Amino acid sequence: MAHAILKLVSGETIIADVTTSSKENHINVTNPLILRTGIDDDNRMVMSMYNWVETAQTTFIIEKTHVIIRVAPTESVIDYYNEVLENDKDFFEDEEFEENIQHDNYSTSVH
């Protein structure tokens, strides 16, 4: 798999592990995160990443016609992407998180 940043026709920018699909006009994206950049109060560029779709599913199929541009991210962006994925995994596997879900009477488990 190769990391890629995709600008979609919806206006979203995502970063994901991307592979070609067995279907000719599609690509597979694994662990997609929305990528946002901005300027903080000190005029420094900041970046944030968060789940593209709130689901336990990790791989999605996107039609190639929905992708405006595909570029390779820098190593520092890939490092941050991997860090976000690891922190997200740790958060949902945390025992305290599970206890809070059970305590709040949610009927489903988040994994």
C-alpha cells in the first residue's frame, strides 16, 4: 500500500493507504482520515486529521471520478498520520473508555 493525499470532488481532502481496486474505475482507501490545515493565532501552519467516516470499517472503495487530485504526502505528514491512527486505536481500546460507555448506558460498543 502507498500513502496518498486525495482531494475529492466533495471538497474533502483525505489521507489514506491507497491501492488499486480489482474494479477498473475504483480505488481502495484504507484508514482514511480527513486532512485539514490552517493558521493558528501565532500565524503558524497547523494540521489536523480525524476519521473520514465514523465506523469500524477501515477500507472503502472510491470511484476514480470522485478524485480530483492524488499526491504523495511528505514523510512528516505520514508520521503524523500514523500517530493519529495509533492514538485513535489506543483511545477505543482503553478500558476506561469501555467503562464510560457501559456507565452511560449506551447500547452498543464502539470498536
